[in-house]
Amino acid sequence: MKSESEHQQQTQADTSHQSENKAADIQQEVGATIGQPFVKQPKMQARHVDVFYGEKQAIYDVSLDLGKNEVVALIGPSGCGKSTFLRCMNRMNDTIPICRVSGMITLDDEDIYAEDMDPVLLRARVGMVFQKPNPFPKSIYDNVAYGARLHGLAFNKAELDEIVITSLQKAGLFDEVRDRLHEPGTGLSGGQQQRLCIARTIAVSPEVILMDEPASALDPIATAIIEELIDELRQNYTIAIVTHSMQQAARVSQRTAYFHLGKLVEIGATNQIFTNPLHELTENYITGRFG
Amino acid sequence: MNNTELIKKGLAKRYRREKRFRAYGLMAILAGFIFLFVLVTDIVIKATPAFTQHWIKLEVNFNPEILDVGKKAGIDELKQANYNLLAKKSIRSLFPEVKKRRDKSKLAAMLSSSAEYQLRDMLLAEPYLLGQQQTVWVLADDDVDTYYKTDDKSKAVRLNDKQKIWADTLAADGRVSKRLNTTLFTNGDSREPEQAGIRGAATGSFYTILVTLLLSFPLGVAAAIYLEEFAPRNRWVDLIEVNINNLAAVPSIVFGLLGLAVFINYFGLPRSAPLVGGLVLTLMTLPTIIIASRSAIKAVPPSIRQAALGIGASRTQTVFQHVLPLAMPGILTGTIIGLAQALGETAPLLMIGMVAFIVDIPHGFLDSATVLPVQIYLWADSPERAFVAKTSAAILVLLLFLVVMNGLAVLLRKKFERRW
């Protein structure tokens, strides 16, 4: 990775430069990313990603890694492009006709935007949990079994049962729905629905899980359960989570990335970002001065 | 004056406006109900006479001499026999005093022309009746039927005074009976009102609508899915969309002209055929189904699509496993509305010859046929008084068809409806 070393040099240069003129205007300040965008054991790597919606550019030259078994939180004010970036990681943006992605994103060193990468296979490997719980209007069982059936992961009823039950257990929902697996998933409470969606995602055994504000529509108790769950899921999966809650980012993630106006401003270890941000914009955001 | 007072001052006015608006709504619904009630009541009252028919009891002597056949005549000879005379003689025998030629023919005219065929069928079925005397109920002519059904006898102007007396005598002798009119449901069209039925038109409508359903539903839904879920956003697709919306507003007779030019003149399909009728109505119904299906598909929350795609369903799987089932109630409603519209359509069918006078009941998609609304139009146009009631009866049957279809739509909706 030749571009990577260049990028790092640039980043360091920018860090020193940045401390000198803090008062410069914001647009200039959002230069190259500062912090540590790259890790030793990357699961997914994004390099120089630009995203355009028609003529409008939504993401500017974002490069970062998602490490194995780590939770990366993407934070930033509304409209900063963090959700857009997340949706590039499993090519959900393909469904938007005017959306164009350039740069490179890899999963285990495979280019996910390569000609021979099948988006269907990619999305089975990189699962996604959405902001609003969106269970199918089917039974709880069918919701979780859907992916397994779709990809032919189970060869008989017993195997399918096994997948459904383990997934529900991993999502911490099984004990609550044990007796009503065949009732509609839409009859659950909001928090339960979101855990059902997580169970549905992990039923296809993805390698990476992308979460787009998974707890923003939930009450604090349901949120706490989801957060605990994310921490447990880290043992087996690589997770990227978009969140508006700074506390949530601080609680669940190992690394945090701060986006501003489509640019990745700063990325680093979560405790460093929250205790000692390097960039003024990051500091302003996490101390609640704007955003 | 503070804010609370200001708001209070306006409140009364706001509530008044709300009340007024509710009253308007209630009035609108009430007006609709009244119109519907008047319409249906009027049709039912007018149609009632059409559901009964008067029959006349005759003593028929299957005399070989009258029939002009040999005493041991075989089936072939019996087929050629003079049943017209037999029917005439039978009624004349009830009124031996009638001698004048003119009166005799007036007397015979009181029987339906179907009487001779009824007698023929009877004898052909049971040839041993030849030479025997039988009591037979035959259909009365429509003018006699109308006379019996009219309360104010002076209004029944189609019978002359002598005929009225004969009719009264028959009734007084207990030779007249009022029965349920099954002819209406078993026969095709006829010039004679008492023999005319709507089975031909109903069957024609059934075949035509079946063709329309089989073609327009899959085509319409496929087009809607493609336009909504797969089509790229470009100028061509925009053009197609505008055209589909415009097509929905094209007068239906234009589709008839198109069908005449394309299906009959160019492809050489037969005239008056339910197949061609169905094709024309398909053209007319497609825009309705496409527009309704598109809005139903559009109404499916995008979150469901994202959920399916996010798990790794392909676009086709997403559409067929998730979007389509959720859009189905809306699609079905649109389809039924389109078909109901097609069922009541007359103008385009006139152009392709489905307005012809067709007595036979169609037995396939290529037989000559007419449809219920055209039958209504034809009957409404006929001079015979008895057709007035028939027209209303046919309207009732058409309405029944529509009610059944709408009921089906409600049932299907209930079946496919899911909550989320």
C-alpha cells in the first residue's frame, strides 16, 4: 500500500500544521484526516473514498480501516456523511441510482467494488442494522430464518431451527420470545424489534456488521441492552456503528471517527478522542459546542 | 388583551368552521345515499315484471292430419311437420266462435312464437304422443304478458278489444299461470321479448372479462414493478410514464377504433369475438392497473426493501418476496376497479362488432358474442314495451356482477392485508 504511507505522512504534516493556526476558517481546517485511521489487522479498508449524489459530493477522500473484532463508532453532526459512508461498505448505495462511489473499499483485501464482486454475496458477508427497526411483516421465526433460507444455509428443518434459536440467543431475545416464535415480529416492542433485526442479520453469519444509529429510536433501557449486545458481538464480528450519542460511542467502541461536512476529520482510540481530541472541530463537537 | 384571550376569541369561530365542514361532509354522503337509493329502487321496481312470465294452458291434439304427417311418421318426418298450425288450432279450439280470418290470426298471435318449437321438441322427445291429446302450458306473447301485468287495463294498447276479452276469458277459465321467468337466465337474445334472455350477454361478458383479467393483470403488474423498482431514471422512462398517465384519460371509443384497425383488420381476428373485446378492454384497463399498482408499490415502506437487500436478497427477490406481497391489496383493488370499469364499457365494443344481434350463447373466446352493457343498450333501444322491464333486469344483473366482483376484491384484500 504505497498510498497508505503517503497518506500517513500527510496526516502527520497536517497535525503539526493544524496546531499552529487553530483560528483558520473551518473549510480549511478540515484538511486531511488526523489521528490513526489504520490498524494492524484490518478487516475492511477504505481508501480515498469519494461519494457523489449526482453533482453533489457527499464524502471527500475518506480513508480508514475497520480492525478485526473491534467496534468503530462513526460520529458527527447530521448530514456529515457518516451514514452515507457506512452504506458504501456493503454497497447499499447501489440502490440509489444517482449515487456514485470512487476510491477503494476492500473486505479481506478483496475490492468490494470490483466487477466480479457480487453485491448479494457482499451483503451476506457485511450485514446491516438500520436506524428504524424494520422487521418483515412475518413471524419472528420467519424473520430470522429469512436470510438462512435465502442463501440456502440450512439443509433441513432442524438446522434452520438451530440457526434461528442461536441467532435469537446471540441477540439476547430468545428468552423473551421463546413461546411466540410464530407470532408476527411486528408485534414486539421497539427494542425487541431492533434485537430481532440484529438476530436476523447475524443469522447469515456475516463477518462485519454495520449499524446505522441502531438505538436512536429506543428508550434508555432498550438502548442499554443493545449496547451490551454490541459489546458481546465484538468477540465474533467486526462492527461499525453510526451514532449521535457521544456516550454510546464512548461506551461501545474501541475507536471513534469524527466526520464533518463529508470529511473524516479525526479518528483514533475512543478514550483519546473523548479525553484529548487533537482537532478543534472534534473538541467542539464532543464538548457540545455545536452539532 | 393577552394571548389566552386572543386565542379564546378565535376558538368559537374555529369550532364553528369545523362544525360547518362536518355538516357539509354529512350532506355529501347523504346526497350520495339518496341518489343510490333512488336509482336502485327505480331499477328494481322497473325490473320486477321481467322476472315473471305468463303461460297459457292448451289442450293439444297431436293430430297427424294437422301436422301433415303419416300416422306412423318417423323422427325425420316429424321434424318437418307443421307445428305452427298445431299451435294455432289448439288455441282456436278454445274459442270456436271466432270465424273471421283476421280475428283468427289475432287469436293465434296471443301465443308466443316459441309455442310451435316447444310442441315440436315435445313430440320429438316422445314420438308416441302422435295422435294423442295432451295438456300443454305454452308461453304467452309479450303483449298478452304485458296486458296481464298492467293494472290499468286501458293502458295496454298493444292488444285490441277482442284480444283483451279473450285474454280475460283465458284468465277466468284458469288457463293462465304466472311463473318465474327462467327464460331470462337461460336464453340468448331474441326479437321476441318473451323469449329474450341475458345468458348470451352474461356469458359474453364473462369471457371478455376473463381475457381482460388474464392479460391486463400480469402485464400491468409487470410494467408497474419494472417502472417502480428497476427502470433507470431517464428521459425515456419519464416519457413512458407521462404516456401511461395520458392513456388513462383517452376516451374508450378510441381504443375500440384501435382494436378494429389492429386486431380485426390487420391480424384478421373475427368480429364480435370476446377475445377481441378482451384485447381492446385490456388496452383500456392497463393504464388504470399500472397506475394503481405503482402507487401501491410506492407505498411499501423503503425500510422493508433495505432490510431484504441488507440481508443479501437480490433485487428480484426483494420485489417478489417482500414488496409485492405488501403491495398486493392495493394492486388488487386497482385491478378490480379497472375490471369493473371494463365490465361496464360499451363504446369500444361497438367498434369491434360486439353490438351485433346474437341469439346463440357463445361457447368460446372466438364465438360471436355481445356483453351485458351492450345488451342493455340494445334492449333499451327496442320498441316493445316488455323490453323496458328486461332492460332494468339486465341492469340488475350487471350490478350483481359488479357487486360480486367488488365483494371478491374486499375478500382478497382482507386475505392479503398484513400489518407492520
